[in-house]
Amino acid sequence: MSSVAERVLGLIEASGMSRRAFGQHIGLDESKISKSLSGTRRFSSVDLARIAELCQVTVDWLITGDEPPLAMAARTTGGSASNAITAARRYSTLRADMASLGYPQPWRPLTGGPKGGGYADQGRRLAQEALACVTQAGRSVATVNLADLIEGVFGADVAVAELGTGFDGLATSSEHVKLVVLATSHVPTRQRFTLAHELAHLLTDDDQDVHLDRDVYDKSQAKDPSEMRANAFAAAFLMPEDILRRAAGTTGFTDDTFAALACDLIVTPSALAYRLLQLRLIDAGTCDRFKSLTAAKAAHAAGQGEAFAHLVTEAARPRPPGLLVRDTYAAYEAGAATLRPYASLLGVDVDQLRREIELEHGTHDAP
């Protein structure tokens, strides 16, 4: 197995730079880079972070030589999934680097997990446990920003990226990375369902490494155990039974109260109708009537058209992983990493960002 120094030497040769020029790019003089390559000086964590950034590899790979699963997937996956893999690889690389620098992901798995019974029952039980965590954290799934909630309660990174058509999202799981990447969308209810669906894959360790979901509503997946469980989880997580029973009360649902509930939970009327039917809170005929509504029509009926328009706008907006943004900036402030990873996540010019930070901290004369 090759050593760290041998892997760095390979990167230098592949870059076409001299050792001296490579050292200058990562902040090492000729003496230090030579000693590090010969093994008489160890590369520091900051050195490795700078090398990883310059050569677009992970610190983990520099240390262990193990290639991340997403790197292999990027070579073998084509079509609409390739954009998602590229985004996931980028975020996973940064997350692995943060872990190696002392900023591990705050992943909080559930203690129970799917055990016994049918796959749909497993998903619903898992959702109950997840909802208990949400309640304990003083949060509610009936929130506009579900990504913030999932990052805050479970510690998974959640990103929204422009992935093109024909792909809903993916989940990737490794020792240092728990990540969901969602496609930007003009259908916020579908995006939320996808997020809950991918969270289920992370919580159950389904297909560790990379789990791709081109279409979470694809009927051909109905017999796949992991998909059945993830769909059941998403439905029960986004539409908690206790909330639905309270809403039903003793009189049941009118068209208006049903529409308002769909808007409050930010779910499609068809998904809510099926969930109510499953819980025997409505009959089959009422289910058929309710599921014919669209989300837009439900919002209009509930007088929430403006709020629905805001949801559509938000769902179409890219979002970097919030926890990863926090940790890359913390690493920069601590001197463990450069500013570039943080700027890259924000999608801004690193030099401009540095100037703005200097001005904010009063280390630069204001114009």
C-alpha cells in the first residue's frame, strides 16, 4: 500500500508542476515539501487540507488511499443521475475533509430501527421514533423548511441542487458522511416527500454508500422492500397520525378543512387522502373525491395561495448543506482550513468574501 507521501508525489506528477511550485501553492517552502515527501517531516492536517483542495481529492483518500464510493459511481453513472452524483461527491469530499480536521458530522441515528413485520409497518414504526425525536427537539414537521429541521434534529447534511429533469434525489452514507441531495423543483410537496424518503434510507442504512432515486413515485419500485419502507416512513413522518386524528375530530373532514390540512402539512392532497383512508378516517368515496385536488387548488380553497407561491419559489432555489457551511467556516476561523471551501459552498468569489470578512472584523480600512 502506498504512503501519504507517495500519494502526494503522484498528485504532483499528475499536476505537471515542479515540487517547488506545488509547495508554494499549498504554503510550504522547498525545504518543507522535500522533507515531507522524503518522510522526515509529516504533512500537517492543514497541509493535507490544502493539497486536497488543490487536487480535488479527499483528505481521507490522502491518508488511507481508499477511494470513496461516490468517486467510483461518478465514473459509472450516466444520464440524469450524473449531476446528482457530481454534487454529492463534491459535498461528501468536503464533509470527509471536515471530519479529518476535527469537525465531524453530528449524525444522530435512531436507536430502534426496522425490526420485524412487513416493510411498510417497519417504515411507519421508524417514523414514530423519528417524530418523537422531532417533538423532543421542540420542532414540528409542519414547517416550511424541512431541510433545516432534518439537519437540526438528525444531523444529516441536506443540499438542494439543479440536477436537471428526471431525477428526484439521492442519499449517500459512509463512515463520515450522511447526505441527502435533492433536485430543485416547482413542486414543493414532491420535494418534501423525497427528502423524507431519503432520510428513511439514511436511518435504515439502506444500500450504504449511494442510494439513487430517479422517481420516488415510480410504481415499478412498489415491490422493492427498501422503497416500500421509505415511502411508508415518508407518509407517516410528514402526516403524523396524532395530528390527523385531532384534525378529524368527531365530525370528520369537509372539503375546506381537508384542503387546509394539506396546506398546513405541505403534502399533496392525493397523499393525504390515501393516508386518511389507511387510518380509516375517511371512506373510499371521500378519498377519491379528495385526491382529485391539486396542491395549487387546495391552497386556493384554503386561502393560502400566496404561501403556496412562496413554497414554489423556495423549492426551486439551490441550497448548500447548512451544517457543512457552518463547519467549513468554523474550520477556517480556527485556522484548520482555508476560506476557499466555505466560499465554494456559498458560490461566491473567495477573494471578495475575504475582503468582506476583513471589513466586518475591522481588519481593513473601509472605503
